[in-house]
Amino acid sequence: MTSPGAPARSSPEAMRAVKTAVAEVIRGKDEVIELVLIALCAGGHVLLEDLPGVGKSTLARAMAAAVGAELSRIQFTADLLPADIIGVSVWRPQAEHFEFRPGPVFGHFVLADEVNRAPPRTQSALLEAMGEAQVSVEGQPRPLPQPFMVIATQNPSEHHGTYPLPESQRDRFALRVTLGYASAAIEAELLQSGAATGRTTSEPVTTLAHVQRAQAAAAGLYLHPDLAAYAQRVVQATREHAELDQGVSTRGALAWVATARARAWLEGREQVSVDDLQTLAVPTLAHRVVLRSGELADAVAAEHVRDIVARIPVPR
């Protein structure tokens, strides 16, 4: 739902205003906010992984509010069913036909809270939505509203009652981000003021129409053929790495380049630089690789991605 009172701005200015608005709610996490904003401009989805209570859900609410959208929230639990996410068809006796009741996935911003607390069958209900911006109900495709973004939170896998996300679902997240604890100074201020009186959302500073224009502009940014070849060599290296059983997919490579384009556009540049690619390599690629042991050890995977980026020659 677009806020009619949001001021009109050009797309770059609008996106910078979004970052500022969210930073007033999630203080001291500018880098994390920027990554989520990059994913939004790239038309991608975000996986926020961290301990409970560090502000993951608050970040999602603030981001949606800043662009004048309502946040659709799904609390994932062990007994959640796919129909609880997608929706169901209900028989209307008086009208003598089935009427589709859309589920919470039909929103511009969808918060999939603690997504790894539901079994894989329920998690997979998001696959089509995230990959194709539509869901199929009784064989009929139903498009989702645009723009469409899933911000999923998950607790560390060692927590009780969690299921690891399937590789196919992890691959549909443009970025994986860790929020981390607040700094000591900011946490002390929160303790003094009290969480109940702190801001948990932001005011609209732009519109969903501006978000769509930002996505179109970022997608059209120039990528030099040498940089495209460099990105392919990095991706290929993940597939041939001795410690990795599964490397980055073509979908992952496309997401990497899309986020690099979005970063360059947000910074007011007309083409992608190698710094854009290298800066976003770990948050875009590390969650997509699988270790030989079969474990999804994110810290180890991130280190392997850093090593690969460091040793692949940069175009001159």
C-alpha cells in the first residue's frame, strides 16, 4: 500500500532517504541497512541470520515503512502448512464457486520470521514466490504484487527446533546478512530509554513506484565485458575448489552482478566497478556454497569465498 503523503523524490535521492530513515530506527548498523537497500534495488531477497532479539524483525518493518508499504508477516513454526503461506480456495455455496483467499505471501514486503523453524516442505512454499514472483494454486498461477521482497530471519542452526534451509532456497536469497549485537554505547542508551519507548518503525519517505524505478535503473547499469568475465572466473573457482562440494549457481552469479549494479547505482555511478563485485562477494555468494563435509558452516564458506576473490586476477 503506497502512502499518499510520502514526498516525491528522484529515485537515487529516494533510496538515500530510505537508508537515513531506517538508520534512525536501527542505529549503528549502517552497513547492514545498506546491504538490505542494495538487495531491494536489485529486486532481490534477504536472509537475516542472527540470534533472537537483535533487531532483525524491526529492520524489516522499518524498511517496509520507509517506502510506504505494509509488511506482511509470517511466523514460521513447526506446524505451519504451505496453505497458511500461499492461501486457500474456499467454497461459496450461495455463489456456487470457489473463492481464493490469498495468504500473507501476497504483500510487497513479506517478513518470513524464523523461517528455519518450519520443516522443509513448508519452507519450500516460498520457492516459486521468490523465484518467479508468483504462486500456483490448484494449477493456476497467481502473480504477486510488485515490487515484491522477502526478508527472512533465521536463528543459528545449532538452536533447538530448527531445520537447515535447503540449498535451493538459500540460492534464492540475493544476500545473507548478519546483524550482530548493538554497540555498547547504543545498547546503553536503549537500556536507559527502555525498549517500549524506542522507535520500532520509520515514516514513509518515498513510494513503491520510486522503488520500481530504482530497480529498473539499477538493472540497466553498464557492466564491462572484462568484469563479466572476472565474475565468471570467481564463480567457476567456487565450483572447482577442493574444499567445496557445491559451488555458486548461475542464479547466484546473476544475483551477484545484480547487487553490484545496484550498489554502483546507489553511489551515483554509471557503471559497475570491481570494488562493487568484491565488496558484495561474501554476502552474495558464501551462503550458496556447500562444504565437502556437507555442512553449511557459513564462517568457513565465507573464508573460502574471500580467498577465491583474493587470488583471481583483477581485470586491468
